[in-house]
Amino acid sequence: MSIPSLLPKSHLSSTQAHIQKPWKNPLPLPHPNIPTPQASSKSPINQEEQQAPSIPPLSNHPLNSLIDSIKSFSSHGHLSKAFTTFSFLRLHSSSLLLPIPLSCLLSCTTSQRALPQGHQLHALILSLGLQDHPSLLPRLTTFYATFNLRSDARAAVFSSNTFHVLPWNLLISACVRDGFPADALLVYKEMVRRGVEPDRFTFPSVLRACSEVLDLDLGKEVHRCIENGSMGWNLFAYNALVAMYSKCGELGVARKLFDEMPERDVVSWNSMISGYASKGMWDKALELFDMMRAGSLEVSSVTWNTIIGGSLQMSNYREALRLISQMRASGSAMDFVTLIVGLNACSRLGSLRLGKEIHGLAIHTFCDGFETVRNALITMYSRCKDMDSANILFQMAEIRSLVTWNAMIAGFALSDQAEEASQVFRDMIHSGVEPNYVTVVTYLALCARVANLQHGRELHCFITKHGFEGHRLLWNSLVDMYSKSGRILVARKVFDVMSDRDEVSYTSMIAGYGMQGEGITALELFDGMIDSGIKPDHIAMVAVLSACSHSGLVSQGQALFEKMVDSYNVVPRMEHYSCMVDLFSRAGLLGKAEEILDGTPFPPTSAMWAALVGACQVYGNTEIGERAARKLLEMRTDNSGHYVLIANMYAAAGCWEELAKVRTMMRDLGVRKAPGLAWADLGNGFHPFVVGDRSNPLAPEIYEMLEGLTDQMRDAGYVGNLDLWLEEETKG
């Protein structure tokens, strides 16, 4: 018999190759080869097959006994015996009896994942002309979908002439499940074009596909089909409608459907809450969540996690932890997502105690082995300044992903531990894990903060060698690193080769020139940023005002400050007023600095009053200095440097009585001047040391380098100036 042309030729040829000879040419009755209990006991079969029912002899059983045997073998997974029995059945029956055993065999090949045997069955079905049989076509569709052979499943359904909806439903569901929603919609459209009527199982899958591709028009069309159809109201269909409208941004329509539903389940509530959450409408989501709990409905862990995650996104970290506590008290199962959200909240709050409690809960629930949980634990301990615990978790990890390495490097970066971060970075490369731009940016930022030029240069080479040219954030970090390390010319070269500069690029360069006292160049860069169409933000304004302050450009700085709102739409913040106080103080315009402090819309910080006190000492203005010192002392700051400034000012003016009062206040408040700590780079990393401390094992090398630096400073004309505070300490 020739195979009907119902599939693509390439598919038919591959399928025909599997047709066995016994199915093409009838053979004589093979009584000796029929498996029987006696024959099976002698053959080398496994224990599982020995426990299965044996095939009864043909002479003692009618054909329906053979069919029952095929069903039994198939249900037990004994595919070879089922095939043998089926071959024997074909020799003694017509094709009218074959659909049921063929259906059983297809189910068995699907469960046993026997692809070649399934191909053979499909070939036989085609040769018998049973490809449209209502029990076989759904089995074929499921078989091919199980092997992710969607094109074969689609060919089987599309080549049929069936009007049964089940095969179409299975094909649509498989496409959605495997992440091909667009294909699912194409199948649905073809199904409707052929006149196959959808049922209540069709619509949820189709609506989910509409949600995935945001096809609101088709979703509305399906909605009309549901309302105009004959199936009546269906909870699953309306849950899918609520979810579809929510994901497509039509939250008003979704809420109207939700409110009008005569019956709701947990899925209904979850869909609506998730819809609000996806749009950041946390007030509405929390309102529904409270209504859900008030109605004594069981809240799933998915809903709990959504609401807790919303609190985290709104920076309401304590509320997130409170909700986790309520979730645990309610008896809801806490999964790894809950633990991660809780650890993130502890990280933001710096709550080590609560973080340790969640760590214990993770161990209790066997979630501590999850990579995402372990990474969150490393981050939590790092942010809570417990690097020893973070490092222990990192060392215990058998498999370290890129995220794990990045979390550890970020932890050391938060603690400004440059050498430890450098070692982890090197170990990461040696382990074969390729750093990404997050790794490099994190490490570069650390190098910029601690002015680690050596490691920064190494990262620059790494960036160039590994093709990170397209990541503007990396090049901005390089500009920042070189600027803060005092290599302003190198920073400018990096800046000049950048083709896509933004406000961060310009701000880093402006700040770098400002620190070098090149205020004119900083202003030129600022003007260049404006001319290129980039509007400055509040950080850029701080950088340019600070540059004016360090270079004594009073009029230019004052003009920029006055134009902030009108020209740049930047409302002055506390840091901008602080820059103006510093600008006037450095220039000796102490009256104007005091006016800024008295007129600022924000309460002045201790650092702002301290800047004025320091300037009053330099310019010998005791009158303003005393007023500023009084304000600073009223704040009872715990910064010893502020008291040193006031004491130096009084000592310079010979006000010994006031100096004594400052000393007494420091003693009463328990404020002590911390010894000066510095770092020396001896070529193999940074080493901290305290002045006069010879206990450091590298003290000989450190002081040899310091003596060399002192000679260079003397040759350059710099003369040391004894601190007046120390002088008074000697007198006292």
C-alpha cells in the first residue's frame, strides 16, 4: 500500500524507513516465537520483565486477549513484548481492531522516550490510513511534543483532516510550554481558519501566549469568543483573561473582570496582584493582598514573595522583614526566593543578627546549597562588615559561578580591601572563569577609591585585551580611576578616545581637573558638555563648583550657582551650598560664607561649619570664627578633627581659656584624636603604617621610602609647618 501524501516528503521518507518487514509482508503464524511464560523464563530478560504478565498462547485466547496483553505490557513499560504481541495481532485481525493497541503503544513509546519505535508506529499508522483517528492523532502529537519535535507534531496535526479540538489543544499547549508563544498563536489561527471549534481547554493556553507576546488585539478577540461562545462561564478561562490584560497593561479592564468574577481562586488573586506589581502599583497590590488575607484565603508563597519583593523595591526593608515573619507565622512554605529577599533586606539595613537568623533558616530548609542563596549570604555578610563569614562561605562553595566571584570581589571592595579583592580577581582568572564588565567595574571603582594605580593599569590592559570597548561604564570608571590617582593626562587621553561620552564621563574629568587645581580647564570641559547637548545633573554641578573652589574662581563659581535652576534645571542641594561655603571660605570672603550658612534652606552640616572655622584660622578672623566654632560645638560632633580645628584657631589667636574649654569638652564627650594612618606602596601592594610605629615588619622599607619623599619635597621648595595643636600639646 502506498503511503498517502499527508506529510512533507522529507518527513515521510524518514518515517517510512522505520516500517518493519513484518508490517509490510505478512509472515506465517510464528507459534514457536510467541513469548510464553515458559519461553520467557529461559530468555535473558530483566527482573522487571519477569514480573510482567506473559503473552498467552493464541490457541487458548481470542483476539481481545491479545489486545489486553498489549495494554498490560504497555502500561508496565515492556515495550519489546508489547511490539511482539502487536505483530502477532496484526496477522490475525483487521485494521479495525488496531487503533486501541496502537494508542497503547504510542503511550508507551512516549513514556519510555523511545523515538525510533515511535517513528515506526507513525509509519504504520500512515500506511493503514489511520492518521486522522481521534485516539491516535492526539497520541502522535504528544509523542513528538515530548521530544521537542514541534515541527513533526505540527506536521501531523496540520496534515490531518480532523475537526477534533484535542490535537490542536495539545499542540498549542506544547508551544506555550516550550517557550514558543508566537508559534502557538499561529496554530490557533490555523485551527480557527479550518473551522475547528475551540473549547474551554483551548483559551487558557492561547491567552497565555497572547500575554507572552503582548498581543492585546488577539487577546481581545479571544475574549469575545469566550463571551459569545456556548461553553458558558469558566474559571480557568477568566483567570487567563485577567492575567492577559494585566500583562498587556490594561489593568483597568483586568480589575473590572476580576471584580465581576462570580468565583475566584488563588490564581485569580495572584494574577491581579502580580499585574499591579509588574507596573509598580504597590499600593493597589498591597490593598488586594490585605483583602485576600482578610477573606481567609490561602495565600501562596508566590503571592507572599511578590508583596515582600515589592517592599524591598520600595526600599521599605523593615516592612519586608516583618512580612517574612508573618509569612512564617501563617504556616506558608518559605522557599529560596523568600530567603533571598530577606537576605537582601538585611544587607540594606546592615542587620547582621537577622541575617544570621535567615542563614539558619536556610540551613534548616536545606536551601543553603542553592547557589543564589549562597551568593545572597555572601553579599549580606559583606554589607554587614563580616568579611570572615563571607569568605568562609565563598571558600566552602564547591562550584563558583561568575556571580559568586563577583559577590566576593564586591564584598572586599565595600570594605576597601584592595589586596584581597586583587587576589580573588586573580584566582578567578586562574580558575577559568572569565570576568565580565560588572567584575571589572567593581574592581576599578575600588582602585579609584584607594588610588591603586598599579592594579588600575592592569585592569586597563585587561579591558583593552578582552574587547570591552563597547561598555561605556568601564571607560568612565577608567577616567575616574586615573583622575583620582592624579594621572590627569592619562585620564584625558582615555576621555578623548571615547566616542560616546555622557555626563558621567565629563563629571569625572571635571572633578579630576578640580582636584589638580586646574579650574579653568574644568570650566572649559563643563562648557564643552553643555555645547554637546548633555545637561549637567546635581553631581556634575558639585564637581564644577568644587573645581572653582580649589582654583579660587569665585565669580565663575557664584555665576554657576545662580544659574543652576534657571539654566540647568538643577535645584541646589546641601552639597551645592557646601561647595559655595568652601568657595567663599578659601577665597577669604568669610562674611559671604557665613551668609550662605545662615541662609541655606537646609540645616548646615558640621563639615560646613568646620570649613568656615578652618578658614577663619587661616585669615585670622576670630570674630566670625568664634560664632562658627560656637555653632560647631553645639552640634557635639564626634569628629575629633573638628575640635582640632577649633583648638588651632583659638591657639593661633592666643585664646587659651577657650582652648581649655575645647579640651574639657573633648574629654567629657570621650572624643579622642585618632592617630594618623597612611599607606605605602612598596611595589607589592599597599601597607598601612602609623607615624613613629616601628613594629611593622616592613618598617625599614617604609621609612626609607618616606625619607626619599621628604628629600624630594625639600628640593621642590616645600617646608614643613608644625601643627599648632601639637605645639600646644607640648606646652601643656
